[in-house]
Amino acid sequence: MSDVKTTTIDLMRHGEPVGGRRYRGHKDDPLSDNGWQQMREAVAHHHPWDVIISSPLSRCAAFATELAQRHGLALHFEERLKEISWGQWEGSTPEDIHTHYPNALERYWADPHSNVPPGAEPIGQFRMRVLSAWNDLLARHGGKHIIIIGHAGVTRAAICHSLSIPIENMFRIQVAYAAITRIQIEHRGDETCHKLVHHGGPLA
């Protein structure tokens, strides 16, 4: 029987950005005061991590920097963990999109492969870049407890990968501001087993 090594990955979505709910993608809005409070309350006094990995966008990076400094943790920024790019929709509210692109949101949710927003990142391409970062992270930090501070799309892609859910169904997964998801990966030789052990709330 080969030895079992376990990697624990916590995925934390950023808090509310300035400007409220929008399809931001790569648009770099900072956290609102409420967003800071959401993230601080979600983490509270917990700091079980060996390393912090963060999207470089400021709504993630600012809190990641604070958390790393507070607890003396290593911090790395990863470009591949940015949110999916929404192209011409970036910065728009849902109401804006309904006004300027009637029925486009409904078509996208029904079939994101065939209804890519103008100039946006295809969902399959997004999946590939997130999984590229995920696999490198496991290779580099296997056996550790990691927190990824990122975006709803990154959490959704990680859950889809871990549970073998088709990526076109990722928008069926609700990810609230500052929500934390925990995935454990058991390594047995060359085989891995992913388990979703916590989703959608603060750390217990």
C-alpha cells in the first residue's frame, strides 16, 4: 500500500468590489469597505495555511497581502487565476447587458460554448488556464494547506474539475462574496482523489 499524501486547498472569493454587482472579468475595481469586512469576517482568526496564492487583481491581491503580512505567510500572485474575461461586457451590470444585448445572458447560460460574448474568453480556454495553474500548484505545494484568493469563476472551475462536472455547467454553482470552498486531494502514487469537503461559507 503506497503512502497517502493530502493537499488541502481553500478557495476564497473576493468580497464586494466598489460599484457593486457587475461582470468585471479583468476590470480591476478595488474592494469596497463592505468587501473588506466580508473577507475579514469570513477568515476571522483562522490561519491554517502554509502559503497564499492570489489573483493579481486588486480585489483579491489587497486582502491577500494583508493576510500574508498579518500571519507571516508566503504569498504568490498567479496571472492564470484571474477571472474569466467578459470582453465587451466587462464593467456592465446585468441590467446593462439586458438593455444592450437582449436575451444574450440567457443564451450564454444555456450554451456558453456557442454564445461567447463579444471579445470574451471562451469558457474552454478559461478552464484550461485555471487547470494549468491548479496542476502547477499541486506539483509545487503538494501536501500543504493552501488558500487561493480569487474569483467566483476560479472556484467554479476548480469544483467542476474536482467533481467531474462539465465546465458548461459551472454557472449553476453559486459562489457568494467572500465564500470559502475547501477541496482535499489525496495523492496515492500517480493517482489523485479530489473531495469537496466545504462550500459556500466562512471557515468553521
